[in-house]
Amino acid sequence: MSTKSNLWGVLAQYENPHAIYKACEQVRDAGYEQWDACVPFPVHGLDKAMGLKASKLPWIVLTMGIFGSAFMVLFESWAMGSAYPIIVGGKPLFSLPAFVPVWYEATVLFSCVTAFFSNWILNGLPRPHHPAFGSKAFERVTDDKFFIMVEATDPKFDLEKTKALLQGAGATLVEELEP
Amino acid sequence: MITGTADTLPDDPKIRGDVVLPDPTHGREALVRGTHDFHSITEMVCRVNEAPLKATPKPFLFGLALAASLLAMFGGYIGYLLWEGPGIWGNNNPVGWAWDIVNFVFWVGIGHAGTLISAILYLFRQKWRTSINRYAEAMTIFAVIAASSCVALHTGRVWMDYYLFPLPNQMGLWPNFRSPLEWDVFAVNTYFLVSLLFWFTGLVPDFATLRDRATVRWRQVFYGALSLGWRGSMRHWVTYEKAYQILAAFSAPLVLSVHTIVSFDFAVSQLPGWHTTIFPPYFVAGAVFSGFAMVQTLMIPARHWLGLKDLVTAKHIENINKIILVTGSLVGYAYAMEFFVAAYSGNDYEGFTFLNRMGGPYWWAYWTMISCNVLTPQLFWFRKIRTSATWSFVLAFFVNIGMWFERFVITVTSLHRDALVSSWDYFVPVTEIFYLLGTFGLFFTLFLLFIRFFPVIAISEVKSVMPQANPHWEGYEHGEHHAAATASAGGH
């Protein structure tokens, strides 16, 4: 564990996608769990280099999409056929083909709203503050610099060893982060 | 990505983007011109937003003032409309639908290009879309707002508009889900909301860029709030990209469905000239056609004034013009097919309606439509014309005019000759021109504010399609062997 009490983790800066890709492979292979890479754009294949699992998001969207779809076709049938039955245009009360457009749009609506909110909720955003924001160098993360941060709570974390690992992987800058 | 001709490009970024390169013999043309790294892309795009408020260019302020005064006029016009009712329009019996619906369909159609670029081209891995998708999406959203203002105000008793939505009410009555007009409510509202969510999702990483670069307090707060604390975490990107893909995958059929449903407003009725099965594909092609014309109209001046020619190059203009050519030809085919079907059906009313379009009292609208929509885009067969910014701007302008007239022709000429000669009438607009100008004011006010405060290019997406974004790019492998100073200095 950490030697300093007021230590959140270590931040290391890399200069390009290639460097961070190689560094992530090393951190992954060293067996770290609580660490992250921050990049200005999704670097192709970096999720594999970090050993990340696929996102759960599609399953949530599928569930809510099916729910929304089923809800709308049932609602339309109930509203048109049972709640206030009126014959319009000579169509039967349960006129499924005429229900399709709204049914379809509702499916899209439920799925997309779910995808939108799940994305932020699963990612723990909005989160106004993060320890990395304390670093001046980290302001370039949304521009052209690439970062790895390892949290002090990681069982493998050792300030000197972790720093040496990140440095050895080609970091151009290594900083300690406070919470 | 191989570019054999990039060496011959001039150094001046003002003209570099306009150079037309010969098609490479293999591989594709580089998407970004000039020697840009990630940082210079950020600089190029953010410069537009980061100019101090007092240093806003005068022509921009003039444009904004003009658009805002049109918007203010629109506000007054809406008040007048609410006070007097739709009697201030020239609508009569039988022409119950006129400019209100014409403007609505015109604006909704324009929106479709944005979604096509952001969704369909994304799913087809068309990487050139990254430098035009942001403002095409913005255009979509503002166009749908303009469209909604037309359709929400045309109902007559505007305060009853909540009946359009399935809300529990005092009569225990639900909207008629079998009606195309109700389908339209769902289609347009879903379209607006999904486009907005999609647009915002794409904007968040770029808002974070502006936040991290902000030097003034209000910018830090403004972009800080909008960026939701985005920090580019790869763990976030994984979920984010999945969400983005799903939004794209749903938006793609949404593009087709929305204008299909708009066409149902006409096609499900029994009116000759409207009641045709060709309407859905014909409307979708027309929507994409008009939308891409509007993209050209907005993009060509913007890339010039904002200094973005390295990102939006002659290649982009050419690609868009090719889509305009294809969809324009589809629209021309649909016009011809309508006549064929009317003749082939042997139905007198159908035949009369179409002959009346061509030679009746609204012949001028029909021929404006044909010359702008069918003849104009055919000029894009010439490479000189379709790669020229000036030509593209002028021709796209004609397409915009033509597509407004298309909706006028469909709506008004089909209605003004009713089944009985005694009910025939001629529609003349009264105050409608202010309605149309007002929607333009609304659209351009929003669009100019967007250009000033939001990143007009998807910064992170453009970076991700640059060759050096690939961790296995040959430049890095090369640098590794020769221990280049920039790449992985500590090496292994």
C-alpha cells in the first residue's frame, strides 16, 4: 500500500497512441486492477491492451427497447380498442398495421433514451471533480496527450515500483495525485 | 492511408483545401490536409469558439443581428397569428393546407441530411463524415425546431396542441393512433429528441476540450457543466462508443421512417396526386437531396470564414455533390414515375391532376421545381463543377429553392382542383412570406450561436481518423527502431 497518507494515485503522461498502447499492455500484464487510461479519442484496440471487458450497455438497451416496444403496442391496442373504442376509417378496433408507425417510433425512443442515460450512468458521469483534474499536465488529455493513472488502493500499488513501471513504459512525466 | 500527391499541396491553408487532387491509384486521400498533429487540429477548431466576445468578427455580428431581427419579427407574427387565427393566411376551401405544411415538410426534409451523415455514413464507415457531421447534426436539430414551429402553429387553436400527445385528459379520450397525423407527431418528436441526444453525446468530449483550454471563468463554468466532467477515460470510451453506435444504428432507420411517415400524411389520404405508393421512397430521397443542399449552403461559407479548409476539403464538397446528384436523379425519376403511373392507371382524376400540375394555373411552380431539382444537379456530372466551391454553393442554392417548390407543388396543386369544378379555387399567399422568413430567422439565429459557442467540428472524431491515431501506424514502428525523440522515449 501507499507510503504517503494523502495519496490518491500516480499519473503518467505519454506522447502518442503507440506509446500508451505499449504502456497499457505492461500495466495490464503487471496485474493492476484499479487503473485507467485517459485519451483524447478512443485509441483503436486500447481496450484490449488494457484488458477491458465489453460494455454492458447493449443489454440494458435491448431490455428497455423490448419493454418500450411491448408497452406501446399494448397501450395503443388498449387505448383504441378498450379504453374508448371508436371505429375510425372503417378499421377494426384492433388494427395492428395502423399501429406500426407509433409502435416503431416508441421502440426507437425508449432504446435511444436508455442508451443515452445508461452511457452516463454506467460511466459515473456527471462527475464535476476528479483527482486527475488537480494536475496541470492533465489539461492536455482532451487535446493531444495520453495518460495512465494507477490508484493507490490497488493491491499491487507500491509508489516506487509503480512509478518505475510507468516510467519504464515510456512516460514523459510522472506525477503523484492527491484526492 | 496512402497519398502520393500530398507533397504537391501548397503551404497556404487558405487555398490548400480547395486543391482538387487526382484520385489516388490505391488507398484513399488523406482526410486532413497539411501537416497537422493532434494539437493543431484542436487549435484550428477551438480558435473559432475561443475568440473573446468583444473580438467577435463584425460580419458575424451583422449576420446574427439580421437573423435575430427576423426571429423577433417571427415572434410578433406568431402573436398576430394567435390573435387572429389562420385567417391571416391565404388558405381557402379546398386549399386547406398551404405554406404551413409546405414549410414544415421543407424544414423536416432538410434535417435528414444531418442524420444521414451522422448515422448512415457512420455505420458504413465513411470516415470523411467526421469533419462535417457536427454542423450537419446541428442543422438537423435547428431545422426540426423550425419545422415544429410550423406544424405546431398551423393547428388553429394552438392552445389545444396538447391533444396531439397521449396525455390522460378530462374526456378519457386518447389520440387516434390509426391516423397518419398522429404518426407524424411521434415521428417528428422522436426524431428531434434522438437527434438531440445523439448530438449532445458527440459534443461532450469536445466540450471537455474547450473546458480544459478555458482561461475565463464563464467559459470554465459553461463548458465544465456541459462536459459533465468528461476526462477521456478509456473505460468510459468503451461504453460511450457502444452508446454512440447504438444511437447511430437507431437513427439510421429513423431517417428513413420519419420522412416516410411525413409522406403518409399525404399518401394515406384519397386525394389524386397524393395517394401514391411511390411517396415514401420519393420523399426520403427528396429529403436527403434538400438536406445535403442545405449542408453545402451552410458549409461552404463556414469553412471559408472559419478557416477550416484543411478539414473540409474539395473532396468533401465533391462527395456531398455526388450524393446530391444521386438523390436528385432519384427525385427526377420519381417525378417521371408519377406521370407514368397516372397515365398507366387510366384514372381520369389522376391523369388530370398531373397534367394540371404541368400546365395548370401553377405551371410556374412545377417548372421551377423541375429546373431546380432535376436539371441543376445534372451539372454535377462534371468534375470541374462538383469540386468547385463556388459552383456547388450556387447550385445547392437552386436545389434549396427547388425543394421548397416541390412541397408547394405537391401540397397546393393537388388540392386546388377539387373533385367538383364548383369547388375549384386558386391559392394566393397573404402574410405567409413572413412565416417562412421567420423560420429562417429562427434557424439562422440558432445556427450562428452554435457556430460561435460550440465546436463546429467533431474534434475527437477527426483525430481518431488521422493516420497517427492508429497505435500501429508505420511512423511509430519506424520511430521505435530508430529511437525517435517523440515516440516512447524510455523505450523497451
